[in-house]
Amino acid sequence: MKTKIGIIIVFVMLIVIFALQNTEIISVKLWFWEVQTPRALLILLCIAIGLFIGFLVPSPARKEKQDEEE
């Protein structure tokens, strides 16, 4: 349990350091839409979207395992 908490604390510290080093405001343009946001927020949002899509799309190995169980 202590190891898990230690890993979480280190991970949170790395995220905070990352966010503090990427505070520059950037402009994102998509067709007729434009938004200004900190670079760190944009990167973290892209990672979150990628993780979400990764959970939605089934992997071939997982599908084979499900087929074997049936």
C-alpha cells in the first residue's frame, strides 16, 4: 500500500512540474474555431482523449480472449 501511495505522489509531482514548465499560452485553430489555452492543458487533454479512445477500441488480443471464453 505504501508503494502505491509513493508512486502516486511521484506521478502527481511530475505532472505539476510538467504543468509549471509549459504555461505558455498558445492559440489552437480548427476551421472557424480558435481557442487560446496553456500548452500543458492542451497536451494533457490530448493524452486524455487518446486514453479514452484506447479504451473504446478493443484490442485484437482482448477480442481473442473473449472469443475463447465463450
